[in-house]
Amino acid sequence: MNREFYGKVIIEGEIEALTGLHIGAQRDISEIGGIDNPVIKDPHTGLPYIPGSSLKGRLRSLFEIYVNSKLDELKDQYKGLKNYMKGSCRETGRENCGKFFNRELHNVWIHVCNTYEDARNCPVCRLFGASGKTNFPSRIIVRDAFLTEEWKEKWRKGEEITEAKMEVGIDRITSQANPRTTERVVAGAKFNFEIIYTVEDLNEVEDDLKHLLMSMLLLEDSYLGGSGSRGYGKVKFHIKRIAFKPREFYETGDEGEIKSIEKYENVRELLNNIKEIVSLIKPQGG
């Protein structure tokens, strides 16, 4: 069991809500004519935001499904997967039954390796972390994403940044309508995001970053938050900068040590040029 530190890769940009976005908050008091399902808001400003936990959890869940679908192909490359079969332990109701989705979390079945060594050799747990019999810390940090200054200014000027969407459920037997109101962040809203990847093994950097970017692409063609099958939560990542802060930067504070690329504007461009990104971290011949 060993951990090393070579620096941090920082991906910065904006998340744009292409359709209405609903990441829910608990409602303590119901009001007649009020919002039934409000969005989560920053308690200090009252403005909606995207919790880092929601974004990271969605990235992980989509990547887990991808890995499960290719499990047999990936076992030779990732030894941490060798003891798993495709599928979920939900059918047995027993955790660690030998299926890939082996851990129950709030009635949802996810994948978590049970040992440090398995997690180190699993594409999911190495990147997103695992809390099995021994803990394997996540290599990525996903910050809370707050509204950009442009959208904060729109709010200050009185522009609505959330909308109340009326939805009606129909009883299939009696045809009785059951209306409810869901709050959504309006389409077009933008949030600043930051994802930080800790470089612990130079031989695993390209693999890990490729998987992170793949997860972001999967999210763009899926949804973030609730009610995705009803059109909510389509998002797009706009890349502003990807930077590498080496170990030496943290030793000296010399910003001249930071290497960055600002010419790629979307996730697909980053993924297509992954070799150039890795060259920031591993110089040619390194």
C-alpha cells in the first residue's frame, strides 16, 4: 500500500443548462400554491447551484454502467475487476454477491471495491474512490458549481433564473389529475465548474484522465438532476482551461511552474488531444 504525489490537474470551465435543470432540495413546509419541488439553493445568496456531490455522483454512475457493459473485456487490463460478473446484487438482496453492482446505498446499487488493492486496479474506484473494507481515496475533487458572474448580474437586474413548471399526474383508473409544481433553473443558465485530479501515478494519468473525460461526455448525452426522461437536465461543458500544478509549485509557490492549455473549448477536443494534455505532466521521454 503506497501513495505518492506528483501534482494536480485542474479542469475549469462552465456548465450550461441546455434545458431546464432540477436538482432538488428538501422542503420543510408545504404552502398552498407554493412550489412542491424546489431546486437546491446557496443558503447565503439564495441562488441555485450544482452541488459537487451531485455532479460527481452522476459522472460515476454513468461510468460504472459503461464499465459493467465491458466487464469481460476489461478484466485482463484491470485486475480489480476479475472477481466480478456483470449485473447487480439487487436480485439477491445481499451485498458483495459477486456481481459488479455490489453495494447498496440509499436503495441504489453501486460498485465499490472492498480492498485497497482491488480499488487501485479498478478503473471506477481508482478515479472516484471506494469505501470498502479498506478505504481508497478519490483521485478527483468536484467543486460545487455556482452561477457565473453574467448570470448573477441577470438576477440582480431582476431577470428570472428559475421557473415553475406545472406537471400533472393522471390516475390510470379514475383519470383524476394530480398537479404539482416543479422548480427548474432556466435553460441557458451557466455555472462555473472546477474538477481537480490528483496525480499519484505517472503511469495511470492518461488512463484516469481519459475515463474522466469519457464520463463528462456520457453526461452530456444523458442528464443531470431529476426528471431527465421528461426533458430536464441536458447540460454541456464549456472548457476554459486545463492546467497542471506540479509538486514543485506547492514547494515554492512559483506560478511559473504551472503549465496550462486554453485552446480547447469542449470535452471532445480534450479527449481527442489527450496526449498533449498528458505531456504537461509527463514530458516527452519521461
